[in-house]
Amino acid sequence: KNCRKFMHIFLEKDKYRNYLVIHNAKLKNKSKKNIKIRFFDENYTEVVKNIEINEDQIIEVFNINEIFSEQIIKSNLDKAVIQLESSDYNFDATMFCHNKINDHIAVDHLTGG
């Protein structure tokens, strides 16, 4: 099983915070699980972060604004796309976009593969 899941995010630093939540799963004969979190923007920038999932956690929460802070500052754009990819498992995952000004939250449950 593998996964490739996408969500668009908003980048205005002082207005939006973006989080990726991965629901960890115990996998038979696999002690390490790896994911790639990929950042795409309208300037044709693509950055990939390789991350090992902690086996002891039932969920992992990633602050996308922190992981890609350099790209967010450099891009001077207001939106991008985040991709979750793994060849280890089709992880259940959720992305949240929190608008800090009006306290609204957009959620994508990242279904599919």
C-alpha cells in the first residue's frame, strides 16, 4: 500500500496556520515508517521533507508553517499545495488550515490514496 494525498493551503504568515495530522498504524514486519511531505507553489518551487514516523505515537502532528517556513517567506505568495506521500502505507491523515483572524478552520480528511 502507498499514498499520495494533496491539500491546498494558505500561506499568509500572520493569518493562517496549517497542520498535517497523520494517524499512525502498526504495520506487520515494519518497525520504521517513512513519509514525504512535499511543498509546491505557483513559482514552480518544489521542496520535499523526508520524515520518519515515530512508532510510539498514535498520531503525529506536523506544523506545515514551521516545516516550510523558509519557502513560505521566500515565495511571497498566498497559497501552495502540500502533498503527503508514503510507499510504506496508505496513512489516514487530516489537514487543517486555521484562520487566526476569524478563528475558522478548514479541514480535509485526505481520503483516497
